[in-house]
Amino acid sequence: MDIAQLKDVFQKHYGAPDAVYSSPGRINLIGEHTDYNGGFVLPGAIDKGITLAIKANGTDKIRVFSVDYNESSEFGMSEADKPAQPWAKYIFGVVREIEKRGGKIKGFDAAFYGDVPLGAGLSSSAALESAFVFALDDIYGLGIDKFELAKIGQATEHNYVGVKCGIMDQFASIFGKKGNLIRLDCRSLEHQYVPFNPAGYKLVLIDSCVKHELVNNPYNRRRESCEAAAAAIRKRHPEVEFLRDASFAMLEEVKSEICEEDYIRAEFVIGEVQRLLDACDALVKDDYVTVGQKMYETHAGLSKLYEVSCEELDFLNDCAKKYSVTGSRIMGGGFGGCTINLVEESKYASFISGAIADYKAKFSIEPKVYDVVISDGARKIE
Ligand code: GLA
């Protein structure tokens, strides 16, 4: 599908569109499960996203066609008039969250397609939310600031999808910049663009093809563990708002007051906050060996302490070691999806062919490979 074809699809259903918008998925170099702990993350938007054609229709109804599901949905703007299709709740949520903030919008027609692989940990849902919130803000001239656009997508996840996610995915989708990662402080939302063109290296994702599914799953439970650990620490150290503010010594003090599970989750997060800062220092010095080492440490923590990996992703991580990849780790929420790999160009070909063959021999599925191209965030295309 391309933009001309999308416009044709729109034309068939609703007449000529007024405008076309696009918003990307994301990668994250390091800093996982730190966003809802007030910590730092280091994401970048990618060259895969959701593209939509849209036009106000002058009614109170929203009509949307999903090219990928080959399905239409029609719904209203009120809580009582929800869509039936699961994919449409992301759009409904965005509409409701805009309205809750006083944004005045009316009905519209839209058609969209995506090329972010679903369930691969590349934030296809954030891309969808961001594409719609960006488009609606623009066509209705709402003037919502970019931070709030990201927060509307996040609130959609919380209130209409049931995933108590942090801000990273929506922030990256809205604020992405070609060739740059974003070092984001998830408490203050202060952010810096970090140019990322590691000479002699490539970033590549290997998709385990194990579907990552965050709804009704242990993602929210991870967050609760972190909040429980932070609350216990806060009783002794009132300055600790989030785990981001805590040290290993503080965690040790409350060891007997929290359950083992909450303890090991917090142990991961406190380590991860520091690993990201160390990786950022190393990046400034073009020290990719250290960055890679931190990525491997993150994987070990996500697997052993945070317990969001799986056999397939641990296998891909071991493959990376076997083929001398500089850094590798599970990326995103976990429970499936991709590993992100920082690999020397000279080792790239042998790693890819070796990992594909080994994974296929072990699990009888061919993993997918995506080269990462760091790209721009949400935008109007025409
Ligand atoms: C998912 C969530 C993000 C973040 C990551 C883990 O992608 O949507 O907010 O918590 O998991 O880093």
C-alpha cells in the first residue's frame, strides 16, 4: 500500500480526503520499563508507521476503514456509542481524551494502513494513537501542544485499552527526529536529541515472531510491583517519588517489608536507570563497546529479574553473543517481540544468516529482520 492507493481506498468509501498524515513506531536503545518509574529512556522513531487519510464529515459520527483488517467501523463521540471493533477503540479513545480536555471536534471519515509489524514491540498502537491525535489536532485547529498530544495517546492506553503504559512510545512517535535518538526524562519530560550515526555499526531488529500482548497481562502487574517498592522506600525516604529516585541501599532497607517479586522488579529498575545514564556517557565518546555491554546487561535483567523475556528471545540474545554482536537485548514491553542488536558492519551478514538458520532449526519459524532507520515523528504528508 502507498499513499496514492490509500487515497483511492478513501475515495471508494467516503469521497476525496482533505489531508494525509503519518506517525511512526519506535525503537528504544536502552532504558526499558523505566518510563513509568520516572526514569530516562532513549527511543527513536522508525521508518515504519501508520498513515491515514481523513476528512471532516460534518456529522457526529466517525467512520473509519482499516485497510489492514479490511474492515469498517462506525461509532459516535460519546461513551455510550463505542465501536465494536477492537482496533477502533484506539481511535475512539483518542477522540474521547481530546474531548475530556475541552477540544471541540466533530465527526470525520478516515482510512488508514500500517507497516509497523503488530505485536513486535515496535509500538504499533502508539503509532495509531499518535497519527489520529496529530491529524485531529491539525484539521480542527485545536492547538494542543505536542506534550499533550503524546499524553492523549498514553491516556487512551490507560483508559480505553487497559495498559498502564508510560509515556515513551507516544512521545517518540510524536517527537521523533530523523537520525536522532531522544534522551527523555520521563518525570519532567525534558528531552534532548542525541544524533545517532554509529560509524561502522548497524542497528537491526530480529523479530522472534512471538506475539507480544500487553493487554490483560503482567505488564500492569510489573508497574504495581514498582509502585509498591517505591511506596515502601518512601516511608523512610520521603524524597523518593519514583523508583528512579531510589538507590540499591534504600531498596535493601525495605527488603523484609516487600515481597520477593516486588524486590527483584525494583532491583532491575534501579539498575536500568543507571545503565541508561552509563550508556549515554559512552555514546558521547563513541564508545559502542560499552553501549553494547550495557545492552547485554539490560537483557539479563529483563530476563532474570523483570521476567519479561521468553525462551525464544533468550535464544536470540545467545545467538547475538555467538556471532560476536556488540550489544543485544529484548526491546519494548517484553513477553515476545524483537531483540535490538548493535552489530559491527563486518559481522552483520554472518550474524543475520546465522541467527535465522539457528532460530529456524530450533523453533521451526523463520524470524523476521528489520534494519532500523531512525526517522521523523508525526507529520502531515499532504
Ligand atoms: C511498552 C510501554 C512503554 C514502556 C515499555 C517498556 O512499550 O508502552 O510505556 O513501559 O513497554 O520500556
